Amino acid sequence: MSEQGISKRQAVLPEESGILVIGLGLIGGSLLAALREAGYKGRCYGVDLNPNEVALGRRMGLIDDGGADPAAFLSRVSLIVLAIPVMAIAPVMAQLSRLRRHGQIVTDVGSTKSAIRDQIRAGIGQVPSWLVLGHPIAGAEKSGVEAANPMLYQHHRVILTPEADTDPGALRRIEHLWRVCGAHVEQLTVERHDEVLARTSHLPHLLAFSLVDTLARQDDRLDIFRYAAGGFRDFTRIAGSDPVMWRDIYLANREAVLEALAEFETGVSELRTAVAGSDGDAMLGIFSRASHARHYFDRLLSQKSYQAMETRNVVYRAGAGGQVRGNIRVPGDKSMSHRSIMLGALAEGVTTVEGFLEGEDSLATLQAFREMGVAIEGPQAGRVVIHGVGLHGLKQPKGALYLGNSGTSMRLFAGLMAGQTFDVTLTGDESLNRRPMGRVADPLRLMGAVIDTGEGGRPPLTIRGEQRLAGIDYDLPMASAQVKSCLLLAGMYATGDTRVREPAPTRDHTERMLTAFGYPVARHNDVAHIAGGGSLRGGFIDVPADISSAAFFLVAASITPGADLTLEHVGINPTRVGVINILREMGASIELLNEREVSGEPVADLRVRHAELHGIDIPVDQVPLAIDEFPVLFIAAANARGTTRLRDAMELRVKESDRIKAMADGLDVLGVVNTVVEDGIDIVGGRYQGGEVESLGDHRIAMAFAVAALRAEGDITIRDCANVATSFPNFPALAHEVGMQVEAVAEGA
């Protein structure tokens, strides 16, 4: 264990006068070993029916004393841990109920909580308030106290399943106990725990036991095991676990295991049918969905990306100064990446996408369509092949569609899902679930959709199927490409025509891409018009580099003396070039080279060199065309002579964060003079210092302040930067390539 890990846990469990573990196996022994490693100074006692285990526990230094009868030690302890088989729980709990002293608490480590709760009720009539049921999700093939491992619970989950009347103080003590051992503690209901564990632990063990048993009884079993590759050994490793323990688990959690097994048999039957019928698309759909679900959710749960947004465990250290020179290509356009997957999935035939952004937001969209039965190959080096199922070919997902941090996915999916024949729930991470969705839910309801939202019109959104949609004429109260796109996508499923009028131009990727897929969208002045009942045809999409990502380097080169940078293959859609127009008006030197068109979208190489910027009043008509780029434009303003004024930008208040306030707070830290107004901000350019700023989990704010370090008089530390992976996963690497000093480090490193 690291020094840091030990120091965080010194003087642990001061309220426990002693601990008694009943059952000196791997789990109980490892708990004692972890407490000793963490510096616990109290007395430890062990009870086991096998005297050899007790003697070994003494020799290993895990216990101070032990024996076969808990009664001999109860007067010396304040905490009792039951690490015994389910069937032994009832008599032990009856004994503890009779002999327990006031203030003593009891917990357990069993994996079948319903059965344990039933045993306790059978033994003493109720689950007492001083008992906290729990289950550490950890183990090994070896058993017995000899296998005790002080690191067994490090970074593993412990699930507690308290009852409604569980004593809060007892619950806190047990939470602290496991955190001292390095575990992540969570809570579930007893019923939900057993459902989840039946699928994630009990079923895999059952299948491993069955496979090894089946193969071990074959005539050619020696050759089977002789030539078994690593994959076979990895899958069947868990079949080496304790057979008696697993027999008891399956007896105790029989109903949940049978339900999980039935689901698995349904999946195997679908796969058998595909193999028997030589249905390559069906097999590809199953295999790709499984393969990428494994990688996608592993990243999410291993704190490498999505849930790192929740724990805020990535920090950027941006060194003062640096240069900006060279030729680079930033990642593919996020807006187009989302839409290419959506429309390709709903098209008839195969769609090939090049330049797909492999960021977390886009991957969330891709994974959601896999969960609705769409076969998707890749992504591999930005290439994705989508086997479309047609407008009406999606299947109901097994559970809620998790969209991570992607507001684009949430809003566009709302329109698509409103036209399906099944119910679906859309949810996201903590940040996304705080964002208002009334702007899409309300007009969709006018079309006939039935949508339930969370508190305050926020996610999760549950959209009811089998609703007949009717086209509407809708005036957007605020310019928003996402709301416009949502209604146009719903319009494909509606009877009649859908017309969306926008108060100012917004990005038109949806209209362009729908037309490229053979579903025309008409445009008359400020109104986009789509007729229901059409279809989409698969094809080829070349996704250009994202101008929103390029914007960070456009500003970086503009403010850095001696800079000369070329950004290759950047999309210059007229509805997206507000950042170029604004920077040019501020005096930036930006050339558009090699202009061309790919997949219906204008593209160019952008050469940008250092220039002396000056403050401006940002033209109101450019605000919707640069709405995502304003965080870094604020940094340009901080480096310009004079004052830059922004108005009519209320949309910035409802992005991943309140971007006006968040940027102003960071500018205050750096000493940049600014004045916030309701719909904008005034920024006075000049010299500024370094410091520590909060990004609030907003990827664009994090990257903007990294750019600011180029002209700061000291280093800038930016907290909560994990969300950069949603749109620009290789930002630190590209920044370093051009000469910036940006380092991503784990929190506390």
C-alpha cells in the first residue's frame, strides 16, 4: 500500500473497542488484514469451527485471540462481522440477539441478501436496527484464512443493503469500516442487489462451471484442455472457486439466478438462430454490441472517462508561456458524428462514416443504437460502418439508454424516440441530468408525444411509444440547433408537415445530412420544413474536423507571439463560422486555404498567425453561429486591447454549466477585469496572472483556460477536466505537439 493510502486511513475506527469476525475464510481474513494494514490498533478476534483456521489466523497476526464460540469474545468488542454460510446465519443471529450488549453493531458479507434477511427473520423475528447487511464485491479462487489479502478490497465496491429502520449511526460505522479498507461503498435495496448479482456474478460462475463440466466429460477432454487458449482459461478461471459455497449461493438466490439464466438462454437462442441461418448481420449486431459494450462500460466504470466526470479526478496543469506552430488535424466534428450515426442507423442499407469523433459523447450515441439492435462496425481509426435498419426497424432496449454527458444525444434522441412504437427512457450522467429539457419536451408534446420528465423538466426522460405524431408549425423562442433538429427528426415520423422557424440562423448539419441521406428538408428564409413519411438511404459520410475544437487553437495562435499554425480539413459550414468572423473582426489573421466540399459540407485548411487583437462589440447576428466557442473567445477578449462586449447570449446560461458565470469566476481568479450582465459579459483585456480555476466539469471551459496559460504570468491549474474526453479526447497531446505546456494528471498527484 502506498504511503498516501496508509496516511489517509490512520487512526481508523476509533470508536471500535474491538472487532470480532465470525468465519475466518478469505473474506473475513482479508478484512482483518486490510484493517491491520491501515493501522487499526484495536483488538481483533476470530471465530471458526475449524481450529486450524483460528491457529493460522493467530500466526499470521490477523487476530489476537479466537476460538469456536462467539460468546467467549462478545464482551470485548463493539463490532461483529458475519462471514459464514447463509444457512448458518439464523442460529448465530439468535445467539447474538440474546448476548449482544448495547452499542454493539453487526454486519455480514454474504452475496444473497434476500436469503440472509429471511434467515434472520426466521431466527429472531425481524431484522434488528443494529444489523447492517452488506456484500463486498471481491474474491479469489483460493479460500481459507491462508489466502487473506490486505489489498482485496482496494478499489472494489461494497454494497450495503440497509432496511428502512436501520440505525443511521450503525450504517455510518459500517460505511467507514469498508472505506478504511480502500473500498467504494454504495447502497442498494436487498431485491435490487440480488437481481444485479445474479446477472453479474452468479450467472457467469454458473456458466463457467457448466462449460468446464461439459468439456471435462468429453472423450477427447485431454486434447480440449491441452490446446485451450488463453481466452478459455480466462473465462473458466472462476470455475476453480469453492463448489460448496457456490452450491449454497445458488440455493439461496435461486429465483434471481433462474431469471438471469432465462435471459441468457434467450440470447443464446437468438445467436443459434443467426448461426443456423447464416445471418451475418444478426451475428455482427450481437458481437459488436457485446464487444463495444464491454469496452464502453469498462471505461465508464473504471473512472477513465464518464464517471470521472462525476468524481472530478482529472486536473490540467497548464504551464505559462509556450508556442503554437505546426500543422495538425483536430478530431472530427461532434455534431456531424452524432448525426451520421443516427441517420445511418435509421437508413436502409449500409452507411460508411470516415472521420468519426471517438469522443465519449459520440460513443454514447453509437452505443445507444447498438442497444436498439443496430449492427455497427468500429469505430476504428475514425471509420464506422453502420448496417441501417430503416426508420421503423429499431428494437426496444432492455433498459434506459445512458447518454453520458451528451446534451446533443439527449435532445435529438427525444425527437427520434417520440416516433417509435416502444417506450424508452433517456438518462445521463450527473451533469446531463441537471440540464433542462423542457425546450424539446414541450414542442414534442404539441406534436402528440407523451413524455415524462424528472423534477424541473430535467432528465431522465421517459417517452411513451405508440403515439401518433402530427406535424406542427413551431416558432423557436430561442435560437437552438438542437431543438430545431429534434423537431425535424420527429417530423419524419409525423403525419403532415413540420415547420420550424428560428429567430436567428443556427447550424444546419441536420438539414444538410438529411438531404444527403435522401430525405429532403426545404428552407424558406428562417423556416426549415420537412414532410413526414419519407425514408433514408445509406451512403458515405466524410466528417470534417470540428471547428469547435479548432477554435481553441485558432485563439491560441492568435494570442501567441510568433505563432504560425495550420489546421487541416476543418468544416466551415456557414452556420458554424461565427468564431472565425468574430476573431477576424478582433484583428485575427486567419486564412482559408484549399476550400472544397465533402459530403455536402464545406471544408478548408485554416492558417492562423499571431495578431494584435482589439476589443469589439460582438455582433448579435454572430452569437448563434459561435455559441459553443465563447469560452475560448473570452480568452481572446482577455488578450485584446480594450473591452469586448457580448450580449444576447442567454443560451450560454444553460449549457453544460452556466458558461458566463463559470468563465467570469475563472477570469476573476486570473485578475481579468470583467462585468457580468444577464445575457452576456464585458471583458477588459490586459495582463493577467496564473492561478487555480474550476471548470465545473465543462470541457470547453477546461480547454479555454488551458489556452489562457499561453499569455499568463504564472501557471494555471484547471480542476475537473475529465469531461474533455466528451469532445476532444486527445487535446493535451495535440496541445503539446504545437508547443503548449498542458499536462493532464490525476487529482492529488
